[in-house]
Amino acid sequence: MRLLIAVGKSLEEAREAADFQSWCRRRFRALTPQIDNPLKVALFIDLDGTVLDIAAAPRSVSTPHNLTATLRRLQQLLGGAVAILTGRKVDDVDRLLAPLKLIAAGVHGGELRLEPDGEIEVASGSVPGPLIAAVERLARSVRGVIVERKGIAVAVHYRAVPEMERVLATELRDLLANHSNRLVLSHGRRVFELTDVNLTKGTALKRLMETPRFRGRRPLMIGDDSPDEAALETATRLGGLGLKVKGEHFKGGAIDFRDPAHVRRWLYDLAERLDT
């Protein structure tokens, strides 16, 4: 009986692998007419939930095997027109992708590095100390909530207690109303973030598209949650593509990728195609 179960499981896994490969080929064929000429493409990629698998806590995320090598190939093949757009700090991007450095926008557009070895521009002021203290008091009252300080933003992770989403949203809005009018509450995948009201991944993408490496190219943005929507919309408005990864935010409709593994495989196939 155990042998039959094991064989059945192996066959199921084989079918899933075949479906995965078939899906990747179909998706690649559907998108490549837009990206046959690398001189016309600029690639913008979110990290968590897009090319990195979601983890219980931000520091628990790991970088999958070969992702850094794939991104390095694409950086070379696309003339450097590859950028990471993320809610993480740019220093954290470098840690996850080491030794590779890419052009990057961190903290939802609040940090911007226009060249891989360039300086990090900070476009927003620090979150007020009293507001951070109030957020941390709130987090201590809810077991399982993690506060992540980012200097110019603060994140409240509640993946361990998803049932507290509405309570946290209400409390955080009240704190913002009492402490700041330049910050807004952004909602990601099991995370709330207090970020600059005037800065988004969309403003970062637009700024990068005005720089020499990206100017004149067609932007292709890949993202998985609400903070990515501004960049997805901006890429489309600029004549490019906004590609969505299925998850807690994009659950149905026009989904382009089922999960980060599909994105990683598609990026690898893209590098193979452009390198021929």
C-alpha cells in the first residue's frame, strides 16, 4: 500500500512538473512578441511574492538557487535596464542578491539608486519618533505582530495573526490621523506600511524610465500585491506591460504567473531566449 501511495504521489508530481513546463512555454510564447528586441525592453521586478517566496517574517526570506545568476544575465543582456522595485530597503536588496547589485527603488519609491554602484537617494523624511513608538505599543498588544523600522517608513507584519487585519487597519489609521498628514497606510500581503503619501513604486518607475539606461525602452513590470499596482499601471501607461503574480492580492482574473517559481523560470527562459 505504501509503495502504491509513493508511486501515485510520484506520478502526480511528474504531471505537475509537466504542467509547469507547459505553462511556462505557453506564457513565454504569449509574452515574447512584446520583448523580442532586448533594446526595446526595460525590466522592473518586485521581490517578495514575485521572485522570492513569502516567508513568516521578512528576515526569514531566502534567495532561491540561480535567481541571482539569472538576474545578472538579464542585466548584461538588457544593457543594465533591470531594476528592483520593492518595499525593502535597498541595502536589504543587496544582501539578498549578493554579490549582484542592480538599479533599485526601495521603501516603495522612498529610496532610489540610479546605478548599480551609485549612491542611494532618500526622497522622504524619517517617520516621526512618537508615531513609531505608538506603532510599537500597538504591536506589543497583539501577539505575533512584527514591526519593521525602515527609517522613512514603518511596516507592521501580521502574517502570524491574519484575523487581526481589520483591527490593525483601524488602529493604524487612527494613529496616522493623530500623528502625521504626510504618510499613508499601504496594504501589502499580510503587512501594513506607513509610507510617504507622494511616493510609490509608480513614481520610481517613471523616474527610472527618464534615465539613460531605460529611456526609449518598453517597461515590463512584474508584481504581486497592492503596492505594485502603481508601477503596473505606470508601465502600461508608458506603453509597456504590467504582469501580475497570483497571491493573496491578485487571486483571479488576468493573472500572468501562478507563483514566484513561475516568474523565476520565465526570467530564466527569457535570458536563454535573449542570449541566442
